[in-house]
Amino acid sequence: MNAPLQPHGTLNGRKALVLLCAFYIALFCWLGLYARPSADDYNFANAFLEQGFFGMQKHFYLQWTGRAFNTFLLALAAPWSTGPLYGLLPLATVLLSLGALYFCVHSLVPGLSARDKTACSLLLCAASLSALPALNETLYWLSGMPYTWATALSLLALALAGRAFRENGMGINSWSCTFLLLLNGTLLEPVSVMQVVLAFLAVLYFLSIGAAAKAKRAAVFLLAALLAFLVMLLAPGTTLR
């Protein structure tokens, strides 16, 4: 069957919204070309040069912070954190956010067309950039970008969890969500706590409605979130701080 025709004005309005949001987001990416490393970025780069990739992981976990995945990502980016490619990091961060938003909309609202999902993702991304606190740090400084990355990964985990609860058993979405909860749970403390609380509430909800299979899946997510939280909480670096 042919798709129902839409009013010409509606199509033009949607196109205008998509172009406006895309242009607005592109401006934030363009400003990133003028970004310069912060003092913390130089500290990460120096630690990488002095101790190497794995040495940096060990030193930070034992002496500074339990944010293991945070340190891992910063170590990956350290070779470019003070070089000419630094201005591309905000672009990569924005693309990660856009991809996460699109996947989240695609998973949680499957009835939308690809065009509507794209428009919705662009609109949400533009709105988040306009309201993002401390934008100079969370988008234009590598040391603060994990705050934005954590939001994107949380959206991915939410979308995967939604898909997992529609599965009959522990499928690819369930295991992917579990793995992402482990990683994201050692990225930032507020994210780690949020994951534990949401997973616990999911267990209680599915138990209350008698959905035992889904409750077991939520319990797996809860265990993963708790493990990540303990990895960060019990780190020697966290105790020292």
C-alpha cells in the first residue's frame, strides 16, 4: 500500500526544522575547531608519555580515581589531546550523541519513519547542546568530555534495555546492555548510582506484575551495575581522595 500523502506545508516545515537543527549543531562542531587543551588535558598527555597506556591505567586507579573506563577513554585520546586534531574531538562527541539519540528513538519508538527519527534525533541533540551546563568543559575540553559521553552511553543502555525486555531470553541485546552497564558504571559516579537505582526499580516493577523472566533479566542488569559501582567505590584511588 502507498504511504498516506502528507500536506505540502508539513513536509516543508519538517525539512526546515531538520536543516535548522543540523545547522545549529554544525555551529557547535565548528566552534570546536577553535578549542584548546586545558591544563588537565596536558596532565593526561604527560602521564601517557611518562607511564604508557597500561601504566597510566594502573597509576590513576591506585592513586587518583576509580573511574576505570573514564581513564581508559582518556588514555586512548591522549596522543591527540594536545595536537592539531584536538579540534575534532568535539565533532566526535557530537556524532556519538547523535548516534545514541537516533538508536534510542529507533528502539523505543519503532513506529516512526527513518526521516522522523532523524528529525527527532537532530532536534533532541540541538536542544541538549543549548542546555548543556558548562559547555566549554563538557564539549570542548577532553578532560570534561566524559560527562557528555556518559549521557550518550546511558541512552544506548536505555535503548538496549528496552529491546532486551522484549526478548524471550538473554539475547544479544541483553548481553550488550549488561556489558555497557559495566563500562558506563565506571565512567562517572552519578551515572553509576543512577544505573543501580534504575535497575533495582526495574526488578521491583517486573516482580510486582509477575513477569519473572523479565525480573531475572533486570536482576542481571542490577548485578552488572552494582559490580561497576563497587569497582569504582572500592578503588584505592577513591579512598585516597
